[in-house]
Amino acid sequence: MLMFNLLNRLKPCYLCGEFNIHNTQSLCMACWQQLKIKPRYIQKQEVSVLIAASYQFPLNRVIQKFKYNQELQYIDIFKQICSEINLSQDFQAIVPMPISTSRLHQRGYNQAHLIAKHLSQKYNIPLWTPIKRKHEHSQKGLSRVERLTHIEDQFEIAPSSPLRYRKVLIVDDVITTGSSIFALKNKLHTLGCNHVEAFCIAAA
Ligand SMILES: [Zn+2]
């Protein structure tokens, strides 16, 4: 009976499928170590960004599958990653990177929103979505300045956002050039946010 209960509680590792008696999390120890979680701050486009790891195999695959293949159980891996970071408790709100309505319909969810929601519950900080994203187009082939103007145009303040916060944290899954975080930060500034930082699972 004891053995049965134990087996019942074991979960296979999400990445390699191994059952591991010490595994109470989503990943076995070996796969977890492969993710190379090493929280650190980086500066991108004048924004201070806390990242948990580099965007490399196998974390990049985990993020891609979570984002595009409806592998929503992978949120458990991100929760485990989030438990490795130390977030300042004095953020007044957590703002997930918005995606456009058309992309939301296509995908069914916003991966950044799911990660932000977890952090919001864990730290008891309100989730705040005062900015909408109108459309998203490829940024390929644009210069830095073109890219920034182009991205700034994508964000607009939601019609009714009566709440005001000053110190907020933007949450996204991956940061590459940092242009969208920079653009969102500028929009948040117009709403009175004077201290904006970001957290991303991985930096490419
Ligand atoms: Zn494994």
C-alpha cells in the first residue's frame, strides 16, 4: 500500500520522461541542471531586466513549446524557475507583456500573462493590464530607430484603466532586443509609472 501511494505521487520528468523517486517537481535533477538557471540583472534599452537563464537548449525548446504548441503543463517548469528568483516585494503591480487580440485568438492564451499571474499570486502583487497591443508585425530588416518607433505604435492605453501604480514590473518569457519592453515602459511612463523594471525567463 505504501509503495502504491508512493508510485501514485511520482510524476515523470516533463523533459526526459524518467520517473525519479526524488522528483517532486516537474523536472528530474539532471534535466533541471541542464536549464542552467542563474538569475542575474542585465541592462537592455535602459531597462533593468532580471533574467533567470540564457535562451539556450533545452530551455528554448521548453519556451517554444509552451508558447506555440499548447504545452501548458510547462507552466510548472516556469513556476519552478520563478522560485529561484528573488523579487523585490515593493513592486505595486505586475504587468504582463501584452499580445495582440489576433495573436491571442490564434494561440488561445498569452504565455507572458500566465507567468505574470503566477508571480502575482506568489508575491501577492496585483496583476495590471493597462496597455493593449494593437498588432504585431515582423521587425526583421528594420534599424534600431525604425524598430522602436514601429513597436511604440503597437501599444495603446486601454480605455478604462483608473488604477495608477508607480513602481511596476513587466513580465515576459524571452527578451531579445528589448524593444518591446522599452516601448511598453514608455507607455507606462505616460500613466505615471516612474519606476519600471522587467523580469524575463530567458535572454536571447
Ligand atoms: Zn529529466
